[in-house]
Amino acid sequence: MNVDVPLPLDVSQVLSPSLVLVREALEHNLREMLRIAGSADRLRPHCKTHKMAAVTQRELALGITRHKCATFAEAEMLADAGVTDIFLAYNVVGPNIARTVAFRQKFPQVTFAVTADDPDQLQQLDSACGAAEQTVGVFLDIDPGLHRTGTDDPARVLRLVSQLKSSPSLQMRGFHLYDGHNHQVDVAERKAGVLAGWTIAEALRARCLAAGFNVPKIVCGGTGSFPIFAELDDPDIELSPGTTVFHDTNYGSLFPDLHFQPALWILTRVVSRPTPTRLTLDVGNKAVAADPPKGQRLFLPALPDAVQVLHNEEHLVLETPDAARYRPGDVLWAVPRHVCPTTALHRSVTVSENRQLVDQWIVTARDRQLTI
Ligand SMILES: Cc1ncc(COP(=O)(O)O)c(C=O)c1O
């Protein structure tokens, strides 16, 4: 992964640990996402990675009108930012059924859809929407091999589609297909995995059409698979990458064929040099996602061979023969291994452009609940 991006020159007044968004890299990634998709019309990017109105508005300015999210806070952030076509790609259950109705009432101008894969869930959604004289769109969740949610069983899909058709407050919008298991480094192998999932969806669509049920759209993929879906000549495909906007070292090593740049950087400082070969930084596991294994949660381009020996809430301890180059207070830049949960750990990011700090963007949807 090319980590050569224009970082800001003067960060002496910026607190650490904190996040710095490099505008040039963000713009590069947005352009690259559009280039791969072929046109803005084919995209429905997932906002889970950035959770920010400012990034959403950049996408809207580029003509990307359809957006995807996973939580009601993200849906609300998108609607407040001006998005009028929102797909909450999550099965709504429990209090989220009432929140679906509340969302429809608060944002009547928004075309809104959720996922479903269960008859009881559909029934509850239909009666709650019916009681409030609202309608909501539904994308049936298809399992392309991730085995997380959804189904690949034709009989079950036909039953669900038929139930949808007879639910007055629900509108069949199509299928949802997320294939987060397709992380093969080899492009030919990844392509085979993606096409295996697509074949399942295509066959299910054919069964629905033969039974007289329409499947208007199929929302497909993430960062590693959307370029492969983009090559398919199917007008009903919508592409839903998420991590692309910021990229990270995990996807940098998994997908060497993709040319996104790391846009979201962690600013950290040396707080101690306890031994001649040891440096302690202030980027604890409350400032960078801790789902990757210990020792691999971030990459420091200035110290690529440093061994991360201890990672606590507020400290990261490195062993490196280069420790003598640093003293307490010195700045180090790091790229997170998993950027999406890293963003969610911070209230805001500092934006850099032309190597200057120019703005502060709020990570609005890091909260679980905004108003709904
Ligand atoms: C349902 C769904 N769609 C899209 C995405 C975006 O995938 P990626 O982060 O690989 O771009 C995710 C990521 O977790 C997801 O869960």
C-alpha cells in the first residue's frame, strides 16, 4: 500500500492521540471508487466507515445519491446531511421496529428500506408501519456464503417474497448480498468467490421472476468485491463499498490490486523512552480499533520494523533499535489496521489539506442514538 500522502506539517497544537483526515487521499479514494463503479448511479456506499455528514456531503456533490448504513444513528446522519435514498442494511427487531416508523415520520422525503430474512419480522414490520399509515422498503437478505444473516434457500426466498407482496405496508425493493468472506488476496480466487455468491443471487432472482415476483435491485459487495460486481453487465446491481473512503492496512495487504490510499491517520506522541530500545506512545487501545490481534493494530511507516510488545488502554510500547532517534513529545504517524471501528472511537477528526490543518469534522453517527 502506498502510504505516501501529504500529512500536515505543523501539528504542534493538535492533541494526541487523535485522528487526522488527509483530504487529498479522501478525494483520491472517492474518485477511484467512482472510476471502478463506472458511474455514480451504480453506487450505494456504506457510511459505516466514516459516520460523518461532511464525507456524505462530498459523496452527494459527486452525484452519489443512494446510501447505505447499519444503524439508525447513521441513517439519521445521512438524512440530516441531505440524502433522500437510504438503505439500512440491518434486520430491524425489537425497539428498532418502532424506530423504523419514527424514522419514516421524521424524514418523509427519504426513500427508506431495511433488510429482512424472517416471516415474523416482516409481519411485525408490516403491522407497525400499517398502524402508523407508513410504508417501508425491504431488501431480502441473501446469504452468498458469509453465513452471517440471510438465506440461499429458494423455497424460503419465494415464501418471503410472496409474504412481502401481500404486506400492504411493505415494498419489495430487491435483494441484499454482502460477501465479507471474499478476502482472497489472489484476484482470480476472489473473483471465483464473488461470482459463486452472485450465481446464488441470480438463480434466486430467476426463480422469483418465474413465479411472477419482481426483484428491482440487488445491493452487492464491499471494498474487495465491488470491482468484480462492477464488471458484471447487470443494470440492477448497486455497489456498496464502505472502507474505500479511508482504506486501512488490513485491506492494503488483502487487496494489493486496489489502489486506494490511507486517508485517516492517527497522530500519536512518544511519552516515554524507558530503555535505549523501547519507546512508549500515547495511542492506547481506546484510540485505535482493538479487534486485530495485539501487535498488529496499527502501522508506523517511520518505524516499520518496530515490535509492538504491549498495548494497554493509554499506552503502546514498542521495541526498536531506532528508539534513540526519538524523545518524549516527538510525533509519530500511524495507519490503523481496521479503520471503521477506529473512527467510531473518536468524536471528531482534524482535516488536513495542502499540508495545513483546515477543519474539524464531527463523527456524528459514532453515537448509537441521535434523536430516534
Ligand atoms: C452489510 C455490509 N455492506 C457493506 C460493507 C462494506 O464493506 P467494506 O468495509 O469491505 O467496504 C459492510 C462492511 O462490514 C457490511 O457489513
